Amino acid sequence: MDWIAIGTLADIPLRGARCVNTPQGKIGVFRTADDQIFAIEDHCPHKGGPLSQGIVHGASVTCPLHNWVFSLETGKALGADEGAVRTIPVRVENGRISLALEPVALAAE
């Protein structure tokens, strides 16, 4: 995995999120009220809603389209809903946020 710097802790408000475009697709990066940072794919499996535009509460996010709730820790849907989104390893060092992304394979010529 390659660690890719995506910004600083100050770039994401408390209980907020930002969307990052990567070669693997859009990733939502979330900051909880107690300053924990999580990253999950930014695509609800139910109707494709942008999870980074949802409401962050505790260590969960609610999809803005149909109110499905996902754990930011596991990526699993909570409550009666079924499904999951991929979680992405994230680290914060000296206020800088990095994501662990799979290296992009280059096509052989």
C-alpha cells in the first residue's frame, strides 16, 4: 500500500467530511466530534448516494438520499439495512491526513 497525503485535520470540520478523488474511486474522509478520522468509499450501496454529504454522528454516517446508516469503523450498514462499503486505512501524523491506497498498476506496452 502507498500512503498518500490528502490534506490536514483542519481541512475537515468536526462532524464533517470531504470527498477525495483517487484512482480507486471517490473516498469520503470523515472527522468525528472527538477528532477521529475515518475513510470509506463515498458511494452508498443502496442508491449510490454520496456518503461524504451525509450527517456524521458518533462513529457513523447517514446517507443523504435514503437515511441508511453506516459504521465509519467497519463500513457495515447498521440497523435493519444490509450492505457495506469499503473502509480505507487512514493515519494522522502532525495534523496531516494520509490514506493507504493500492498502487495503480500500469498497463504493459
